[in-house]
Amino acid sequence: MAANLSSSLTRTQPDARAPAAAKTGRPRLWELDAVRGLMLVLMLSTHLPTKFAIPASQPFGFVSAAEGFVLLSAYMAGLVYTQRYMRDGLTAMHKAFLRRALVVYACQAACLVFLFTLIAVLGLAIPQPDVQHLMWYYLQQPTTALLSALALIYNPPLLDILPIYVIFMLISPWVLSIGLRHGWRTILTVSGLLWFATQFGLSQYLYSWLVQLTGLPVPFSETGAFETFGWQLLWIFGLWLGSTHARVPAEARRPFPRVLVVGAALVAGTFFIWRHLTGQAPFPDGEAINFLWDKWHLAPMRLLNVFALVVLAMHYNGWLKQHMPRVRFLETMGQSSLSVFCAHLVLVLLALCMVGVATPARSSWVDAVLYIGSVIVLYGVAVIMRSGKAAAASRQQAKPAGKAATVAGKAPTLAGATAGKVCVNRGER
């Protein structure tokens, strides 16, 4: 699949071993912002304790919003930071990655503090068994849990996606540097082998080895549901795709072979119908074959579903942009995806504390108000963040202009002072 994508993306591969001349920034890709906004709404729909959680989960097949969120984040990272490398060089790209990783880590730390303080107090005071179960390890070992959580080892449910994002952002500059200088074949091969090994218990084996070596007290079940060595394949794929698109203009990309597009349509269509006929799992609970669609390992059939949707989205991108209506509120949310994601965690945790999990006895009106209100709050967060970014950009642009005006204003004074000094000196002579 990757080989077919690679041959379809480019006619030629530009040499990226040295930074190119400075280039102007590309316009913002509104369609990617809209898709990221959609992924955030779907994550809210899945995590918020309402009756809408199960119907809204995995609406496009056996693929969740998490896959879309990770893939789009990786794609944007590859696109933006490759452009940064081409414009400013390798060192600037590394620093930009590190700054972003620190921002994401700060968001994770803030969410952890929120969970371990206010949510812990509310969960015990109300009480809410589901909230207590969510953080049971912290309630038993608070100091160890806090320190290991800040070290990205202990990852409670709902707070286990940003840690892998931080890890991926930290390794990305090295991966991107190698890919830009020496090509991506070896990187994609190693990534695929790691993913393959994860399907056979690589993470469990490494965890057991680490426990024997260090005496790590955190249970394996509390290190996060996402198998990092499996999900890295999706990140590396997105990083490669974004980096390729940063270096190759759209007009230089070859169209996909017809057989690939037809195959992708058959796979995506089959999984879409299958998911909505059988529910979240393709086979009844307890069937071993369901592992081939497992989300947490990013199992083979799920990965195939992801690739099929990517091929269709890329092939019909132009048609979709022309014919699909623009949903501005999704674009706005997608532009501030990290802030909106953190806000969605806050809302979900508060809802779990205040109203608990969804039950048949609870009125559908309560669930509807909770859901609509949460979407409005997330949109409000996105608008505030967008306004803040716009104000910061305006101030940044005003600084050089103000500095230039100050220099220009000082120039006549300096010239006058110099002329006066010359006249005085001549008089002295």
C-alpha cells in the first residue's frame, strides 16, 4: 500500500538534503481543519456519557476518531516542519518540534492535575464509582501515580493519547531529518516491523523486561490503552505523507491507479456497511477473530480500513472541496485542535462526576442538552483561542513596523546632531 501511495504521489522526488531558499507560507488548508474539527466532535460524542456515544462511535467503518486525529496531526507535522526545514534549516526544525512537544506535555500535565485534584475530590464526594475506577491506581498510590504520570508512564483512561503524541513529537525531528536526507524506505520498513511485532505482544514483553530491570510499580493495564509501538506506524505514515506533500506541488503528483481506487472503495464500503449492521465489533463478543480489528493494537483489518479511507480522501479531494459545503464551526475547532481536545477532556470528566454514565432511566433531553451544550462550549474555546492567536500575530507584526518607525524618526535627529557637531568643530578650528 505504501509503495503504491509513494508512486502515486510524485513524478520526481526533489533533493531535500540541503535547505532550499526561503519560501512564502502556504495558505491554510481549510479542509484539513474541518476534518480535524469533525474528529474532535466525534471524540466528544464517544467519550461524553450520553446515549449518543455508541451510535456516534466509528461512523465511517471500523475506524475511530483517534486514528483520524493521530494521522492528521502527523500529516500536519510532516507538512509544516518540512517547510520549516526548507526555509530555516535543520536546527530551526528541531527547535520547533521541541517547542511543540513541550506545549503538548504542558497540556497533559494540566489535565493530570485537574484529574488528580478537582475530579478526584468530586468523584469521592458525590460519589461516582466510574470516576473512582478511572483513577483507581492514583487513589491507591497517589505519589507514585503522580510522578509516573508526569513521566508519561502511568496514563489513566481518556488521558492516554496526548502522552503518545508527546513521544511521537520528540522522535519526529530525527525521523524527518533521516527521511529528508536519505529517503523513507528504511524508516517505513522499520516502522512496519515494529507494528508487526506489537501484534504479537512486543509491548507486554518490553514492559516485563522493564519491571525486572527497574521494579516499575505501575501495572501494565495503567500504562495506557494505546499500544505505542503499534500506533507509531500511523504517525510515521502521516509524517511521510505530509513531508512528501510539502516538497512536491499538487500538479506534480501522479493520480492513483484505478485499480487502487476501486479496491479502496470496495474495502471502505464493505467495512462501512458491516460496521452499521453488526455494531462496534465485526463479530460477537468473545470471538478471537475480533482481534484483527482491535483498536488499541491498530490491528491489520483496522489499518486496512484506515488506508482505504486515506486513498479515497486523497483521490476525491478536489471534487469534495468543490461540492461539499464548508462547515465553518468545524474549521474553527480544527484550527485550535489541542485546546479543544483538552477542553473536551475537562467536559467529559466533569460530566462523569456530575451525571454519571448514561443509563436508560435518564431522559434523552438531559443527554441532548449535555451534548449540545458541550459542543457550544468547545466552539467557544476555539473562538477564544483563534482571537488570541490573531491578537498575538497582530502584535508581532506591529513590532517590526514600530521599530522601523522609531529608527526612521531618530534618523533626522541623528543627522542634525552630526551636522551640529561638524559646525562646532569647524568653528573651533
